[in-house]
Amino acid sequence: MARPETIVIVGGGIAGMTAAAALAGQGFQVTLLESAREFGEIGAGVTLSPNAMKGLDFIGVCEKAASAGVEPSRQRIQHWQDGRTLVAKDRSDQRDKYGAPYVTIHRADLHDVLVGAAHDAGVDLRTKSGVVSSEGSTVTLVDGSTVTGDLIVGADGVKSVIRERFETTPPHFTGHVAWRCLVPVTPEIQDLSDFPGLIIGPGAMITRYNIRDSQAMNFVFFARQDGWNEEGWTTPVDPDEVRSIYADWCDDAQKMVAAACEQPMYKWAINARTALPNWIIDNNVTLIGDAAHAMTPFLGHGAACGIEDGVVLARALGASKTIAEGLRRYQSARHERATFIQAESNANADRMQGQNTDFFGLEGMKDEESLGLFTYDCRTVPV
Ligand SMILES: Cc1cc2nc3c(=O)[nH]c(=O)nc-3n(C[C@H](O)[C@H](O)[C@H](O)COP(=O)(O)OP(=O)(O)OC[C@H]3O[C@@H](n4cnc5c(N)ncnc54)[C@H](O)[C@@H]3O)c2cc1C
């Protein structure tokens, strides 16, 4: 078969929208099908490391996203009991060091930038287009209509319908729970905004970073919990549950808990996927983002990986004569890295939520930067 003319992307999240813009930029006709009534993202923040920002540069929106977000000049990891700084990180040098900024941003602000890029690239963007099944290179929508392309790209997240063609096993609960909220930066928490980062302790941790001109912060409280029994994966929060988990944590943690409990907060079960050995079916179906490799968030790299997937898929297909060749090149460029990050994200939870956090800062510590993830460049990596 000749180079694909039409590509159908299922799912308009961070991965799907990036891929849509990148593929249209390579000259493909792209249709993106999103189940939601409107394009958007959840009310929470996301960290975009320099490797992710290089992907946004490929679709022409790196600086737009950087100015919609915040570039922190420093971050730290604090001890849960006394709040002392275990590790301090200078982030003021990220552009010079990696050729792209390190950005913290509201997800909706990032998503707006991505929708703009896909729109400008000429993508046929369709909402209210939930896919219920797919066969060959055709997908069937919830209203019974069908859409056919030369290539189907599953970008439909951790509960992916397209992934069901690869395996029937559902996502698994990882044992981690997150309580997420956004808080306004008030004088009481100005010092936490001035020095964002993590507080780590046995079996739990808390993260905070600035968004929206540092007028607001994203807080995420993580803890390990037994089996998730709720219907669905997100529920409103009982503030007493959060207060009791962190009751004996340091003053900064108490300030965060107090500020969070005044805001709407949601509890999330962290579900993930085990690594798939193969991301290609029949040479005309593939996966990107969480649909391919949903991971725990302990390296802050799920969205980054989805962005990288979208760019590398576009470059691989753009450089190939056939779909089969392009998909092979995409998979061989991406599979090893995504699987490595998936595994290291789990390992990082064990490192950062270990029983003896005294060792942090004293021993060689592994994180997303020291693992070398920031140096990756999806714009130039061989495909
Ligand atoms: C607490 C937490 C913190 C995180 N922090 C970070 C971070 O700081 N940095 C980072 O890089 N990553 C982070 N991640 C991971 C990141 O959020 C995800 O990896 C990323 O959002 C996945 O993007 P996606 O586009 O692959 O999937 P999704 O965001 O799930 O998007 C899938 C899209 O497909 C649509 N869809 C679903 N099913 C269908 C269907 N059948 N038909 C049509 N459309 C459909 C959905 O409506 C959605 O719009 C975090 C995750 C969590 C849980």
C-alpha cells in the first residue's frame, strides 16, 4: 500500500492532539475523534520536562505553552517529619542545558494550545464522536456511524477501546491513590510557591508547583491504599481522610493540607497498564500515549511520553514509503524508551516513598533528570 493519505486518531487528549498536529504537518489528512462534548482537560496541573517541550517545538507551540505556564527556577525535596530540604534543584538553567524549558502548566491551558496547533495544521477535529469498536481500518462511533482511514491511531487513554484489539486485559489498580486540587497562592502559602517541590515520606508523598503566572498552585497528595472499591476512578474527597494520612507530617505539609481542604478536591485511583510487546496490528492500527503505555506518575512522564510518541510517529510515517514501514520505524524508535520509563516510574515510587527517607540527598538518587530522560530529542532521534 502507498503512503497513507488518511489517518484517524481516536482520542483528543495530550497525546492524540499532539500527534494530530504533527501528522497534519507532515502532509497527512487527519481526522481526530473525541468522545467528549467539548475539547478540554481536567482541572489539574502537569509538568512538562524539556524533552516534552521539544515535542511541542516540533508542532510550533513550545514558546506558546511556556508562556501559558510557569518556568520554575528551583525545586526541592523535603523530609516528611521536619520539612528539611533533602535535595535542592536549580532549574534556572534548563533551556541552556537541554535546549528547551521545563514548564509547569494548567492542563486546560496546555490543551488549548494543542487544539490551536491541530486546528491550524488543518486537522478535522470532531467532538461527540466516541468510538465503541474498531475492525480493520474502520471505527464505529456511538451513534452507529463509521469512519475509515488508511491508519487508525489509538490515543484514547488508559481505558482505550483500540487497545482491546491488542489485549483484552483491563487496566490494573496500582495501589496508589492521588488527591488533586488547585489552590490560590495566598500570603500563608507564598513561601511554598517560592520554593515548589515534593515532600516525601514512608508510603506517601505530596507535590506542589505553580501554574497561571504563579497565582495558583497544583497540589497532589499521594498515598498507597488497598483495593479500590469505588464505582469509577474518581470521587469527591472527605477532607478528614487527607488530614488523617498526613497528620504527623511537617508544618509545610500541614499548610498544604489546610489550603487544599478549602478547595474542591478529587480522589483518583492510579490505574496503569503492563507493557505490551507490540503496538502494531495488521499494519494499519497502532497506539500512542496512555493507550500504549499508561504508567504511574512518579517520574512525571506520562504526558511527555505521549507527546514524544506523536512526534516520532509523524516523523516515521513521513519518512516511509508504506504504512507498514512507518509503523515499524515508529515502534522501534519508541518502544524501548516508553517501556523503560514505565518501569522506572514504578521504581521511583519505591525510592521516594521508602521507609527510610533519611537517605535522600545522601545517596546517588535517580530521578527523571539523572536517568537522562531530559536529553531525549523526539525531533531528531533516528526513526
Ligand atoms: C496524578 C497524576 C499526575 C500526573 N502528572 C504528570 C506530569 O506532571 N507530567 C506528565 O508528563 N504526565 C503526568 N501524568 C500522566 C499524564 O496525565 C497522562 O500520561 C496523559 O494525560 C495521557 O494522555 P493521553 O492523551 O495519552 O490520554 P488521555 O489524557 O486519557 O486522553 C484520552 C482522550 O481520549 C478520549 N477518549 C477516550 N475513549 C475514547 C473513545 N472510545 N472514543 C473517542 N475518544 C475517546 C478521552 O475523552 C480523552 O480526551 C500524571 C498522571 C496522574 C494520574
